[in-house]
Amino acid sequence: MSIPVPSAPDGPVFSSREFLRLLESRGLTGSWGWTFATDEHVWSPGLYRLLGLDMGVVRPSYANLLAMVHPEDRFDLATAAQMIQGGTLRDQTVRVIRPDGSLRILSFRGEVYHDPDGRPRAAAGSVLDVTDRERLVALQAEERRRRRALFEQTQSWTHAAIDDPAQRVGSQEVLALTGLTQEEYREDCCRVIAPDDRARAREQVRTLLQAGRPFAMSKMLLLAEGGQGRFRFAYAPMRDERGTIQNWTIMASRLDGPMNAAMDEPVQQGFESGIGGRHLCAARGLLGWSMQDLAAFSGLSLSSVRRLEDDGEALTTRTRCAAIAALRKAGIVFMLTDGNAVAVYRK
């Protein structure tokens, strides 16, 4: 059965070489080849780009390729002798240092080709730039370490919650703190709460979630090691571009623990959606600012500030964040009290 090959619009049928060129033009992949008998080396234009080299500046060779690999990673790749004599080529991800000093993380995948009698005759491989992926993995690992340190030192943590029992997942922190299993938490998340506080907390959460505004409340939790602890939970709605609530970001912190943690950024952003025009007006009054002053310090127009304080349409845009940032810089503190009230004071 023949497989149709796609054609370019108003042009010839794509060949595999043209397809490779199209992929390499994105700047994320390249390829190399080496024929052992003739010592002929080939680098694709994409590989030159990955290595930060101009075409023809460096003679293609496996030795020159290895020379650009970070010294600590160089021995992770197969040597020339291992390919020629042993017929092996390991797949590895290594760091490469470009001539301009920049560092990229490249994934090497390749194969050694053999003659009918089993002797290695050539090798070829592809190279993929995975710098962004690897950095994302490192950032995610760092975030997990940060969250764990925050939890261990302050018994504070953040997690996301969907108002749907079928999708309920307990964070690792709350499970470790209370000793519940994921299955037990999914069956009834209120099992983490002390029995004599459970009915009150369940009803308060239900009522405040329906209001759709940021809120805070306290809960008495059962602890895995025995006893109970009082925690403050701050809930912030996360909305899509249409303003529909997708989930809730929650930050919990122990009130009678060693220390309280600052509100995490996602919670902070959700909390700001509950800061209304009257709060901005009160904050401005505490500073003795006019509307014109707030406009000047926040980089907004006077008309935008008026709409903000009138709870107009602009209140849902980035202008609100600019105004809040200017007021905070001047010493204003917005604090979410129990329930969904916002307190405003000056440091």
C-alpha cells in the first residue's frame, strides 16, 4: 500500500530532505553523520544553528562536536573509539557551550550502522534543543522544594480546588498534616476538620463559594500526630477571560504555629479581584491623595481612575492592578478578613 506524500501549495511534492529543512528552520533540531572508512563528516545547517556557529566556520567532525560539550557532560557521550570499534552510540542529554558563551541543553539521539559482516561502517544522529523543557523541569523541582520548605517551617501551603467532588484532590501537604489517604479525602474532604467544627466550616465554605468572591475563614484541623490545630484558609477565585470561575486557589496557614507565611502570588492575584472602588477610594484618602495623584503614581489616566472608583468596566482590567500596586508602594495594606470583607490600612 502506498502512502501519499503531501504536496506544498503551488509547488513540488515534499521530499524527506525538504521536510527536514522545514523542521530545522525552526531552530530546534539538527543532524550529523560520519562515514568511518572515508572519515567524511556532515553537519546539517540546523546543527550549525544549534551550536551557534556560522556555516563553514568549523570543519564538521565528531571531535569538534564533543569539544563544544560542557566538560562535566563530555564523558556522557560515546567516544569516537566506542563507535568505530564497539559499534555503540548512547543517547544522552548534555549541555553545550556556544562560542558566545551561552549555554544550551541538547538531546543527542543516534545510531551506528553496520556492514553485513557486523563491522561498524557509519554513524548518524539527530540533535534536539531541549533547553526550555529542561529549565521548566528545574523550575518545577525548585517550586516543589520551596513549597515543601514553606510547609515544614510554617505549616503553610497553597493548592488549587475545583468545586466538584468528582475532581477533588488533596494536596500532599494536607494529607501529610492530617494523615488521611487520597481516597479518604476524595470521599469527604471535611474529614480533615475536627468533628465539632465540621458542620460550621462546611456551611460557611458552601455559602462563601456561592458568592464568588475572595474570602477567608478559620478551620480547626485534626493532626496526624494527634491533637488539633487552628488554620486560616484564604480562598481566591481563578477566572478565565470571560470572568467564569475555573477553580479556587487556596492558601492555608497555621494560626498557632511557629510563624505565618505571606500570601502566595496566585492567591494574591485572586484576592485583588475582590478589591473594589470603595477600597481604592479609602486607600487614597488614607494617603491624602486626589484622583489625579493616584493617576500620576500609577501611570493611569484620570478617567481610568474615576471608572475604577465607580466600579466601572475598567475594574476588571490590568488598570486595577496598576492602581493597587501604586497604593501598596505608598504604604497601603489590603487585608482579607474573615468572610469576604477587605480591610484597608496604612503602615
